[in-house]
Amino acid sequence: NKRKGKGMDGGMMVHQEPEEKKTAASLAKELAFFEKVKKTLKDRDAYNELVKCLNIFNSEVISKMELQTLVWDILGKYPELHAGFSDFLARCEHMDFEFVEGSGKGPKDGKLSQKEMQKMKVMSAREKFLSKPISELDLTACERCGPSYRLLPVNFPKAPASSRTPTHVANLNDNWVSVTSGSEDYSFKAMRKNQYEEALFRCEDDRFELDMVLETTKVTIEALGPVVEKARLMTVEERGNYRLGEGELTQIHLRSIERLYGIGTDQGSDIRRMIQDYPAVTAPIVIERLREKEVEWQRVKLEVKPIWVDVYEKNYNKSLDHRSFYFKQTDKKALSQKGMTTEIKEASDRKKLSDETIGEGG
């Protein structure tokens, strides 16, 4: 009996293992993983970016797919860490409780509350929508506007847009999407451009690129002006602590600044980071450099404008003859020695046949 009782007590002890110990063990495992990430990266900024990605994912600003894309940019160079992060996400998804920040306790009896279940349903619906492009969603039951537009479902997550003004909110469309109303005929081949059309298209591309560079440079100078003025009025100590707030410079501004020193280069990445971390020192130098490049690009535009005009004048009328390429091919084939011989032979055969028919009739 004693042995039996002892066995029963041991079984009860196993089943009554505190949830706190399981939670602590799980938490220790995750903390060990993040310590490993921190040691491997050896870059505080990269680690902070990883933590920031997790925070905005936890706030339901981005989806799991978007989180994985962002994390790949940080951990992609370390396959082991990236695989570990994927395992970490999988473990979080299969946990049957939600760790409450600061309390160290989950839901009672390992069960989710009604509110938490509702939250999980919302997140599940969000993932369902964001797991595939809009073109693949079934919107046949949604409200229509004409043959091409459908109203997105009410629970479809809106993409975040932090830089919108009240005017943007009042006028830009976030709810109606264009969908294909029929099947594509993939056997169709677009009409081939002739050499004159190609020249016009290249000219248009060059004009567009230069105009975009000039316009983005202009708006970046306008955005940096208040930053430089604000830093000028600060004390030395305030300048050292001054950092740009979220959204003060958009991706368009940062891209324009990075272009000065080479997009994708170490210098470009460094200046992009420094303009946000040390604006008081970096902004005056960058804005002067932008002004110099703006003048330079304006001068280039004036120099190439006569060339563009000449291209248009020489090629426009000829570009309208969209059949010229095919006519040239046909003429070349018809006027070749073989083509002319074949044509003469066919004419001779027709004449012989005609003479024979007349002879038989006579």
C-alpha cells in the first residue's frame, strides 16, 4: 500500500508541476536565443531594428509575412539565426497562453479568455488576407462599381501610411480595388516598336528620370531646411542630443540623400543613418551638397533639352508608320534573287496554263 501511495503521490506531483516553471523555462529559452543573436550580430543598430520589427508586429501594424521579410534583411546573412527565428515564431504560434507583459502570468488553466480568442480570430483573418495578393482574393460577393472595381471587405486590413495629411485621407482611395473581369489571351503579341518609336521611348525615359531626380532633390532640400534652422538655434549640448523623430524624413527624402553618395554603397548607407542619428552635424553639409547637385542637374537638363527636341523632330513622323518593319521584311524577301526567280516561274506557269486552256477551247 505504501508503495502504491508513493506512486500515486509521484504522479500527482508530475501533473501539478507549476505553470510558472514551464513559462520560466520557455522564456529562458527565448532569451538565450536573443542573447545569441545579439552576440552574433555585433551591431547594436541591427539588433535594435530586430526588436523594433517585433514590436510593430506585436502591435498588429505588420503581418507575419511582412515581419519575415524585414527579419530576412537583418538575419539573412546568418542562416542558423534565421532558422532559429522561424522556430521562435512557430513556438509563439503554438503557445496556448499569452504572456501578459509585466505580470509573468498567463490565462488561468492554460485557456484563452473570450477577449483573447477574439483577438486571435482578428489576427487569423488578417493573415488570411495578407498571405496572398489582392488579385488572388475572391471578391465576387463584394459590392461592385462598374465592371472593374470591387469594394474590399470591412475586415480587410488597411496598409499603414504614416505620412498622410488630412487632404490625402480625404481624397485617396483605400477601399476600392480594380480586378480583372475576364481571362487574358496569352497568345496575343503586342505590336513591335520600330526603331523610331524606340528612340522616342528612350528619350521619354531619360526625361522622366531627370525630372524625378530634380523633384525629389527639391522636396528633400525643403524638408531639411527646418532641421538645419532648428539645429542652428540649439546649444552645443542640445545639438549633441538632437535626433530626428519618426516621419520627419520620409523614404523619398532618405533615398534622395543616399543617391548623393551612391545607392547601395557603404557611404550611402552611412550618410542615411547619420542624417537621422546626428542631424545637427550632418544636415548642413547634406543640404549644401543637395543644392550643388540641383544646380548641376538643372544645367544638364538645359544642355540635353536641344538633343531631346532634335530626337522628337527626326523620329516622330516616322514612328507613326507602325507597319514599316513588316513592309521592309516583305520587300527584302520579294526583291531577293530567290524571290524574284520564284515569282517569274509562277508567272510563266500561269501563262502556260492559260495558253493550254485557250488551245483546248479553240
